[in-house]
Amino acid sequence: MNQRAPLTETAPTSDFSWPDFDHWQGIFAAAGVVPPGWEGLQRPPARGSSEAESYCQRKLALFTEWLDMLSHRPAVWAHYSRRGIRVRVVRQDERAPCPACDRFNAREAQADMNAMPPFHPGCRCVLMAMPAIPDR
């Protein structure tokens, strides 16, 4: 059987361009927030420094995780909607506010994929089933 190595093992180790990463990096820096998984990624290290390789690998890991999670959003929504289950967005880490997630936290999710987690690379928000409202 022909199995492929994970992207993190086959991708080049030099820094790669990822505008969304830079966008989120700027938002978190401006807000003074370091989401879980972003520790040490607030600013890129100098090229060729001893930290540069680790930084690139962590950036790549966030990228691949982000793409994987985004690809699953439609299936997750379909799972709940087929069963008639209402869901709400819940932040798993309430220690620090998140400029991307706060506006969605505790809100009922709708079919709009942009209103479902993950909202940013490294997002730890989840969908949680809402209790059914009993008929009266």
C-alpha cells in the first residue's frame, strides 16, 4: 500500500508565505492576546536563527490543522442538522479573551460556515449540542 508521509514531514523547512497567518498574527499582537497553540509565534524570529526552524514547523502544523478543521465543517453541520440538533459555539479556553472568537461564544450556530469554528488557526472553539426545549 502506498502511504504518504504527513505534510509536516515532507514540506520544505524554510519559511513559507501564508497571508492568513500573518493577518491573524497581527490581530492577536494588536489585541495583546496569545491564543493556545500560538505561544512563541507572536513574532517571526530572524531568518537563519536557531528559533527559525522550530517557528516554521509550528506555523506549518497550525496551517495543516486549520485546513483539516475547515474541511470538516460542512460534515459536522450536516451531522447535527440531519438530526435536528441545535448547537452553540463554545470557547474551550476562557482564560483570556479572543478577538476572533468572543463574538461567537455561546451563540447558536447557523448554516453559515463562517459562523462555525474554527475561526482562526489554532482555534479551540467547539460546537456543543443545545438542550431541546420541551414542548408545552
